[in-house]
Amino acid sequence: MSKILITGDIHNDFGELNTLINKKKPDLVICCGDFGYWPKVQWGKPLSMINRQGATILWCDGNHEDHWSLKERESDEIEEGIIYMPRGSIYTLEDGRNIMFMGGAYSIDKEWRRIGVDWFPEETISQKDLMNLPDVKVDILISHTCSKELLSEMLVLNPWKTTDPSNDALSEVWKQYKPDMWFFGHWHLYKKGTLENTKWYCLGATLHQTKWWQWLDE
């Protein structure tokens, strides 16, 4: 049985990710956005710095990624074994469970960022992203932020991260698929709960050293 780790926001902190992989020896690592894909800025660290040690790494986009470079990518496998999962994409685990990825969120700090450099209007989930969702059973949902149904819970953690179009879009995704499990990041602190029959987990971030990772079936 594969050992599968889920992480919250890494924000280009690949040293911390390497330490986690070295210690826990997972087979698969899944990041819930704000992975840290910045191939064109001076302070961005290349994905080649990640020491996978044989693990496959899957990640969806957060609000803090270079979305224009993602649109220009030649392959979803940006580095060997490090795979970007576009919005609405499906990954099937060896036990048959389907994981859907739906990255994206709104940047509350965008007024201090520069369009096309470290802020991109494509960061939020749009209705276009929802037009061609697959007709499959989704067991696990991976997103960057949460749906509007969970906002009251999350705003207790961070009242500055107000609503954005991604919350409404994720509400539509959740209602369509009703997954058994849902993992997201964005809020930088750990919290978990249940929405109807969906167990949800908000993972922390390496930045704050809260509980920023957990095993899939912990």
C-alpha cells in the first residue's frame, strides 16, 4: 500500500519539503496549492531543488504561483516526477479512489504585487473552469481554498481572507461530487470538520510551522 502525504502551502520552501520527504519516506506527496512555482522571478527556487527520493509529487495551483508560466507549460510533468494537476483533473490511486484537483484562490495582497510578475488575474476559479468537469465518482477533493459553506469556520482562523469567486465555484464542485474527503490549504492554520458526509481538513503552512501535512488516511 502506498504511503501518501498531503501538504498545505509550501511557498517555495523546498528545503522544508525535502526534510519531510527524507524523514517520512512517502511514495506520493500531494500539495494543496501555493506550491511555489516561480520560474521567472529572481527569488524563485527551481523545482529541480526538490529531492523526491523516488516519490511522485502532485500539486494544484494556489493564488501564489506564476499562472502565465503554467499556461505556457509544455507538459504537466514540469520536472521528472513533479506533476502539476490542472483544475478539474483526476488522479486515480492504486486502490481505485479518484482524486480531483481544483486549485485557485484570491490574493488579498494583490495591491502590493505586480501583474504578470507575482500576481495573475487567472488565480481565482472561474465558471469556465467548471464547464468541462469529468463525469466520474470523486472520492477525494484537493483544492487551495474552501467552499462558501466553510467560510464561517475559516474566517475564525483568518478574518482577512474574505470571500472570493473561488468559494462559490468550490461550492458547486462539492455539491456535484460530495467527496468522502476534502483537503485544502490557503488559510495557513490547521482545522478539520465534517460537511454533511465529507470529512474536510484545512492544512497549515510551512511558513507558520502549524500542522502543514498529514497522511492521507490518518
